[in-house]
Amino acid sequence: IGTVYEKQGDCENALLQHHKGLEIHFRVYGQDHPLVAGSYLNIGSVYAAQGKDEEALEQYQKSLGICMRVYGQDHPRVADCKYNMGRVYEGRNKMDMARELYLECQRIFSKVHGPGHTKTVNAVNGAQRASRCAEDSG
């Protein structure tokens, strides 16, 4: 339900619903569960849409930590977290950090999905954008 509200631009209700989902997932499954990680990722996405970068990064970090513990470092869910973090850093003009995250995503997505997959291509494009912007500002 939170995602529907987010797509409608109703970030307040989106956050409310995502937080309710997080509470339920946390209570039912405990703290290190993929659904808890997904809730943190969703909350981070709403914060990112609102321009609340610090809050978004905090939520993405929580999701990343769970995904790393549950899946290991080379899983697509780990790359999803890092990709979202890269977008926030890119928006804040922290191109070196964004590029590093995008390159990690590229490595994971390429390994799992192949070089032509949309997620791999998006990560490559993000890394190239961040590199160009870093060069232009340097």
C-alpha cells in the first residue's frame, strides 16, 4: 500500500504504511529478515523522493546490512541497496562515492544477470555519469 501512495505522490501516507509494514515484519520475522530489509529500502525510497538524503541513506544502510548478513555480498538485493545509495550520493554531487557504489552494482548485476540486463546497464550508466561529472568538476 505504501508503494501505491508513493507513486501517487503521497509521501506522508507512503511512509506511514511502510512503517506499519516494517513493524509487522520486525515483530513476526525478527530483525534479520529479507522483508525487514525490503521495508527499510521502501522507507529509504520515500525519503529520497522527498529529498531527505540523510534519512534515505540511513534506511538504505539498514537494508544493506541485513541483506549482507542474509545473502552475502554478491547478491542482487545487496546491489539494489548500493544502487539506491549511489543515486543519493550522485544527487548530492558526491561523485566518487556514487561511482564506487555503481561499479559494485555493475559487478554484482553482471555476475548474476549478465552484461545486457537492465540493472547492469543502469549501473554502468550511473558509473559513467558519475565519472564524467567528477572529471568536469575537477
